[in-house]
Amino acid sequence: MDLIAIDLDGTLLNKDNSISDGNAEALKNARENGVEIVIATGRAYFDVQKIFSSLPLQPWVISANGAVIHTPDGTLFEEKALDREDAGEALEWLEQEDYYYEVFSGSSIYTPQNGRELLHVEMDRLLSANPETDQQSLRHALDKQFSQNGFAFVESYEEIVESKDPIYNILAFTFDLDKLEKGREKFRDHPSFTMVSSAEHNFELEDHTASKGSALKSVADHLGIPMDRTAAVGDSHNDLSMLKAAGRSAAMENAVRDVKEASDYITKSNDEDGAAYAITHYFS
């Protein structure tokens, strides 16, 4: 294998949203042995930069679920922004239906001023109606969502649409399962969007030509690496396209069932340095 693409949340990052020493060492060793490292995530590029700021490693970065690619030196390599009118229509609907949303641009993660309040109200309602619900897991989901860098708060989606920033990704998040399914159904067959999910409580919209898999192919082609010499590691539905595109694939022990079924190998969990074990498995 000459290249490995690795997801962040639930894969390279542990429950504390950090890269363990074991995973960092595995990445370093792979790079020193000539392996190209590609981080493929739903997060924004500037958020990935922050995560890697303390590590002596500059990887390729596929961000916003494949809508944006940056080279190791930070140069923008490829971007697939959403059509502004389509994005505006989607955001208007999400706002009218009281969804918490995040919009990934080139400089910020835009989110409603009252968005966090909406999620806390939803969580309180869920816990009141279902006292047996695991409160810790819900709070962990919120902490993970809010752990990102680069938030900018807006009063209305119109501020985002009227800005000059490209819109790469729209994420909607809700604890209300009926509301979640309503949103997924609304956008599932939309001709302008690719819809994926990176966690239990969300769905995400990108340009219909964007995916982690297509972005991985772009990087591999640019580097002259055949796809059968690539590997990918992930845990969630938004990783499926790259796991299927790569020559070899590994699912985390904590991965959803569809990811495990689509992968060649199942490694340990993200809290057990599973990414490091996958790297060693394919590159030792």
C-alpha cells in the first residue's frame, strides 16, 4: 500500500476528540516509510489544521465529506461548493422547521445564534419522555458536535447565503427521531445534493458530485498511485464511498454495521488505538 485515507471522528480521534500517542506514532512511522497520509473527514479544513497543529505531520486533507481537498502545504487543490440558491432553499427549510444546523465554508462554521439552545431543549424533552435514555451518551454527542473550531453565529440563514464564502457542506442535527427522518426524507432524492450521515443524530448535504470516495480518487490520481495500492479506515456511513473506492478497507470496532460489512478488516475501537492497528495491518 502506498496511501492510506483515515477518517477523524470515531476513527483517528478518541472519545476525548484527540489523537492518541499510539495513533500519532503509527502515522509518523507510515509517513517515514513513504506512505501518503490522507485525512478524510466531514470536519472543516481549518478545524483539521487545529487538530494537527501540535503534530509533526502535514497530511493531505479531504474535508467537508469530500467537497474540499488541500495539499500537505495547505494549498487548495480541489473544491465543489454547493449551488447558492439550492443551499439557501435547504437552509430556509431547516430554519423554518427549527433544526440545529452548521454550514461549512472556507473560513467559518456558520450556525444559528439560538442553535445550541434548540438542542438543549430537544435533549430535555427526550429525557423527560424517556427517562431510561442514556443521558451521558446524549451529552457526549453534544460535546463532540461543539468541540469543533471556527464557529460563527448568525441570526438568519440569509446572512450565510449573502456572504461571499463558498458553501461546502450543510449539517443538520436533532435528537428528535421523527424530525431526523423527516429531514432525511426531504433531501434523500434531491438532485443537487449528496446526503450522508456521520453520526446517529445528523444528516449532511454536499454537492451531488462530492464524496470522500471521489476525493480519494482525485488525490491518488494526482500522486500517480493506483487505487489498488490505497487503503481506507472509517466508522460511519459518510466513509462508505472511500472504503468502497480504496483497494483495501478497515472498519473500526465501533463502526456501524454497514461499514463493517463493506470492509475487508475490522480493527480495534477508536479508544483502543484502532487506527494504529489498521495502519500496522496494512503497512507492516
